[in-house]
Amino acid sequence: MNELFYLDAVDMAQAIRRREVSAGEVVRAHIARAEQVNPHINALVSEQFDRALQDAVDADRALASGTEPGPLFGLPVAHKDSYLTRGVRTTFGSLAFKDFVPDRDSAVVARQKAAGAILMGKTNMPEFGAGSHTFNEVFGATRNPYDPRLSAGGSSGGAAAALAAGMVALADGSDMGGSLRNPASFCNVVGLRPSIGCVPMAPTSHPFNTLTTGGPMGRCVADVALLLDVIAGPDPDDPLCAAGTGSRGPLPRKDPAGTRIALSRDLGGLPFEPAVRQALAEGIGHLQSMGCIVEEDEPDFTEADLAFECLRALTFAANYGPLRAERGELLKDTVRWNIDLGLGLTGADIAQAERAHGRMFSRMAGLLARHDFLVAPVSQVCPFPVEQEYPRSVAGVDMPHYIGWMRSCYRITITGHPAVSVPCGFTPEGLPVGIQIVGRYRAERELLAFAQAFEDASQARRRKPILP
């Protein structure tokens, strides 16, 4: 693929800096691509194409006048519809906010703007990010670029689909129970869930939320590292956001031979579709070809589901409890259910979950003292029909609720450690399957460097979707 809209973001940024291509040419190529494919995918919403064209003109003039370009200068980006964008509609995928236009930017939006990025629009998401399938009553469903009959995953599904289809160079997302990792796996892109406190989630009504984090998405690991450089770091409005987090500069190229890998095939006995297991087997082959030392090992996940599901419900109650009381009829059933679950928690429930939360962190830290990384599947299923709200069963096992099929991601969330989904392989039907790599706490740079080595070995990211 040599189309301008499929250039890696790092290469695109360098080409603009060297004036090998103008910001205007880059933006026009992406707009043409979006106009061609977005009607089939529905990944970009609240498009800002006219604004993007003017911003590109301004960028080219600034570069010609000697302005020092920022790290994202001239790159077309889109922001998840959960992030505030000043003067641009932000709906959170909910009818309750279908006409909301904020007067300020979220921290991750402001940082990309300051770095020279050009806004193409927002990316679609499920209502309030609830569920790992992107659909809502405001914009409808987002479809998978590799097969538009299927789901793009979620909740950052619009971001993953827009990247895979070449509509943007970079995209941001957020992740509570897999919302960066699952759509990355479904759409053959890279999604990083950083450690809590790496990327600010300001502003927010729940600033001490220890489950949800923002993160970068891209078509390759180097692009994800580039965006992480921009959005990571402390923010006065986020009490959890720490200094010294994130990657800085190009990732080091290190021989992966001898890297100690803990392999978990099923993350504590979870069911997985056969095609996911087959893709993991391919991933193990890549690791072995890299010279890694692969040993089956995992932390004890006994308390992971209890802790995550309780604290998730608490977060929904904290964020949306008042909205449930005032305009609950506008919310989808699963959102109301999750809020009500949180409102019904007792102090004993929360105390038990917090104790388990701490133990899960310690167990993962102990595992990663023995090994360099944990490798596991991302999602328990492959992309499923877009009309299906969520998988009711996996490999013949019934799921307990609408997020039960995502335990392979949220069992990692509750450990607090960073995790990245990297393209790994394809099913016989041509559907992407990613692999999940978990790194040491606040060691995003080391995690991404190893993920890049895996990416080089697998080459799965090179296979682009065939779209109308």
C-alpha cells in the first residue's frame, strides 16, 4: 500500500516537516478517503472537514513562515466522542447529550491540538462506552472495515475502524475493560492501555477512578508511541496523573532474543473461540522465532472478576447515577443495569473489591518479576454480526452479562498493569486477531519496544482491508 492515507503517522509527520508533501495534500487525501469509505463503516461522526481544510492551509503557511512544527504537525486525527472538543458536538453516544457542544477541550484533545494535529471529527462509540461493540441511538453502529457485516469492537470502535480504513493518521481512545484493546484486535490496529496515571482523564466527574484510562491508537506501534509522547504526563486537574510516564522519542531497537515470556492461553480458564486459539498459536510461533523464552505461567485470577465488576458498577453509579434519576428513560438497558448495580453496592462489597484489586496488582507484579512480559489473547471471540448486541455465549459457555465475553481484557485491567493489543494473524475468513502483551507497571516504553519487535516478526499489520 503506497496511498498517502496509509502512510505510518511517523513517516507522514516527517514528510510534512521536510515539505515533501503539504499538510493540505495530506488532509485532502484523508477527506477523500473518508468520503469514499465512511458511508460503509460509520466510524467518523460529527465530521469537521471544512475546518480541517482551513487548518491545513494555516499549517502550511505557518511552516513556510518558519514556525517550528510540533510532533503531530499536519496529521489528521479524530477524537473519541467521549472526549470534550470545544465548539464541536460531543455526545458520549447518548441521546441525553445528542446536542451537547462543550466550551472546553479534554486534556488529551488540547495536547494534540497544541502538537499541531488537525481535527477530522469525532469517532463513534457505544453509549458512555458501555460494552465492547460500537452502536448507539445517535449515530448507529460502526462496522468492521475487514467485513462491514461485522462489529468493529468497542468502545473505541470508531477510532479503530477509522484507522484501519485510512481515514485518520492517529486516534485516541479510552479503556476500562478492554475498550482500546478489543477494537484494536478486531480491526488489525494497535491499541495501548497505559498504566493508570499515565494519560490524564481531565475533566471528569470521577477523578479518582482507578479503572479507566485514556490511550493512543495507531496502525503501528511507532505511531502509538508518537501519540503517547504527546498525551502522557501530569495534569493539574487529574490527581492520579504522574510525571515521568509514557514514552519519549523513537523506541529503541533491541534484540528480543532471551526475553522471558509468561504465556497464558486462557487467563484463568476462560472460554475462547477456536480461531482465537489458533491465532495465539501463531503468535507463540512468532515469539519463538524471535528467540524469546516462552513458559506457561499466569497470576491467580480467582478474584479478578469480583473486583472489576464491583468497581466498574461503582464507577457507573458515580458518573451516571444522577442522570439515571433525572433522565433514565433515555439510557439503554445495559447502562441502567450497570448504574443500578453500583447504587446497590454495600460498603462491604466495595471493601472486598478493593482488597482484591490490591491483591491482583501484587500478583501481576510478582509474575513480572519472574518474566519480562505476559502474553495472552485479547478477546475471547472474533468479530461478530453487527446486529448482535453482544455475544451471549463463547465456545458453548453462556455469558453472565453484557460484558462477560470481555473478561480476557478486564482481568488484565484489574491488575493495573499496562497492556497493548498488537496485530497477530487472521482467521480463515480473513478477520483480524490481535495478541495482548502485558508489561510492568509504568514501563510503557519497554512494553512498546517489545511490541514493536513482535510487530516486525508477525507482519500482520501489513494486510489492509478491501473496501468499496
